[in-house]
Amino acid sequence: MSQLSPENCGFILHLLIVPAILIYITWVIVPTEVLAEWDITYYPPKCWSIYIPTSLLCAFIATLFANAIANAFMCPKIDSIDTIWDDHSRPYQSFSKSSAKNMNRLPEICDIDVSLINNSYPEK
């Protein structure tokens, strides 16, 4: 496996999680005496059977909130010019005589300046 593609990582994660869940369910359901008969003596206390899934659920929810907060801090302010123009913006090219001969084809996609849009609306 030379490259770790998402498919390979997902498959490996599946191979690791399914046995872990089966071991966890066995540890929770099977009584301590039966585990001792199977010569399984080193395991965490049974009270952790509630702590582990609760911790995983809290970590998942905290990750969602942390991701939302990080995205909110990475966004530009609402009055920033970065919300209008970025590195991929294509400025509006005004009509020229060279483009008059190409009137039958669609114009290229471009970003129209906000001042042009604001000027097209009548003042109140």
C-alpha cells in the first residue's frame, strides 16, 4: 500500500473498529466470573462501560463545536473587501469595439464590481 487513500484509510479503520466494538460489548455483557473462567483477568472496571461511550460522545460533540468556532474565526469580517474579491476574481471588462464583432457568442464569466451594481439601483 504505497498511498493512503481515503478508501484504504476507511477500510483499515473499519477493520480496527469492528473488533474493538465486539471486544467492548463482550466486556460489558459477560459477567466477571465468566471472564475469569476464560483466563481474562486484566480488564478495566465495569463502571468504565458507561464512561467510555459518554466520553466518546462528548468528544464528538466538542469537535463539532470546535470546528464551527474555528471556521467562524477564519472567515473575513462582513465589511471586508475579501468577501467580494479574492485571488480567483475576474474583473469586469467593459464593452470595447474588439468585442463588438463577437456579439453572437456568450461573454466570459466575470465578477461585477459592487459599485456598478449599487449605481444601477435608484436612490431612495
